[in-house]
Amino acid sequence: MAKRWTNDLTRSDITPERVFLNRRQLIAGLGAGTILAAAGRANAQEALEPNSFEDITNYCNFYEFGTGKSDPAANAHMLTTDPWSVKIDGLVDTPGEYSVADILSKMTIEERIYRFRCVEAWSMIVPWNGFELADLLQMAGVKPEAKYVAFETALRPDEMPGTRFPVLDWPYVEGLRLDEAMHPLTLMASGLYGKPLPNQNGAPLRLVVPWKYGFKSIKSIVRITLTDSEPPTSWNKANGREYGFYSNVNPEVDHPRWSQATERPLGGGLFSRRRPTLMFNGYDEVASLYEGMDLRANF
Ligand code: MTE
């Protein structure tokens, strides 16, 4: 079947792997020359103002491993990702525990080079490997009454030191409307750069919704529940004024504490030029999902 998503990015647009995997270390320790050499991008040639401490310390968020900028990379090795199973339940024909090995054996893994825009106004381009969430949901059989999909991350205090602190109401939960979940852009990622997903990026399976802010892309998923009502989401529960259920990338709706009009691409290290943020992160094909909706009210 023809895919209905736009591959407007090529390999040359990808945030360099070394930068992506080591971005915290790069930001923390290396000099400008190294960062520029690693980036090798035209927009990295001109040195801009370094980003704020706030920006830098919020780079990689996997709060289950701590809120510090290097905590996920330092601690996520504690997570046992094999064996792993995902419970699919709620309004589906065949609820049950599905092992990741079984899921992966049934899915067609493809590469998707997507823009990724964090709510904190940094961005990158990532070559994910994964399959469409729609294929997984169809495998379980979505009942006609289902309207939303709820997702849940593993909660293992022994392996996830950050969950010993009440930073968020654990486990981390997220949700999508069913039509968003079924959209061909919506990916379940199992890898990046052709390699299994590193634990700090959400192994063994994480969601990737490229037209939404990064926090919707929930990591290390253990449960997917089809429901008929809007599910709670972690950041919305933590601060509903700042983080809405939809959280579509929208340069016209600012975060209460900062502008969302521009973003800082990570590939150029601290010195990359800010560039305009695109509506739906540039994925215009999803606009029809929100026709007739007030995107300020439904932020
Ligand atoms: N998923 C879980 N379970 N816990 C988290 O803290 N952080 C989110 C999202 N998924 C988070 C999560 C946020 S805020 C972002 S920006 C992305 O993961 C970061 O993904 P990356 O580290 O792969 O770039």
C-alpha cells in the first residue's frame, strides 16, 4: 500500500549520530571547534549566542532516570529490555501481552527520517527505525467504540532511580486521539541509525509522533489501551496550563514561559542559528485531522 507521508528529508539532513547520542557530553564538555566539526553543517559555521542553562539542562528527558541532563545516558543501562512485553487492552478484539520479539517479527521495519521538536525549543532530525502504530493496533483489532489510545511507560523503581522521586505522577502516561494514532506518520520506533534503540531513547519500543512536541513521544512502552474517553497524560497532569493534550507543534501558540516561534537545531551544537518553527513541525498532511478545531483552545 502506498504510504501517505512525506519524506522531504534525506540522509544529509540527519543530526549526526555522534551528536545525537552524545549531545549532552558535547554540550557539557567539548569546545566549539569540535562541535562544528561533528556537525559539519552549513548553518553551524556562524557562532551564535550559547543557549541558556535552562535549555541545556533540559535536553534529553527520560525522567525515570533522573532529571539531570546526563542522567538518562548514565542510568538507563539499568533497564532490562529483554524480555519485554506490551500489554494491549481495552477496546480491542484480542487483548493480551504481546512480546516485543513477537511484535517485531510481524511488523515491517522501515526507516523514517523525521524532524523532532522538543517543547523546550530545540530540534533535531532523527532516522528512526520502526513500524506504523496503525499496524500494531490493527493486529490487536480496534473495536468501533474506541476513540483514544492511552500509553504507559514501565515503572520499575529498582531500575529507574528517577521514579523514587515524585517529579511526575508515575508511571509516565501519554495519549492520542484514535485518528492521530492511526495516521501513517505515527511510528513505533525500535531503533535509530539502523541499530536497536539505546535505552535512554526509550528501548525497546517508543512512540514517535513527529508533528507533536517531543514529550508526546513516550518511551519504553509497556501498555497500550484503547478507550472511549480522553486519557490523562503526564505533563498535562503535572501542569495543564502549560501542556495540553494535543501539544501539536505550533509556532503561533507560545508556551506560557517561552516563544515557540523559533527553534535551535541541535546538529550545530551551541552555535547553530535559530530557525523558524513550522506549523505541525512541517507535517502539513496532518492539518485535516484538526479542521474546525480552535488550536489555541486545544493546544
Ligand atoms: N518518555 C518517558 N517515559 N519519560 C520521559 O521523561 N520525556 C519526553 C519524551 N518521552 C520522556 C518520555 C520528552 S520531554 C522528550 S523531548 C523526548 O522523550 C526526548 O526523546 P529523546 O531523548 O529520544 O530525544
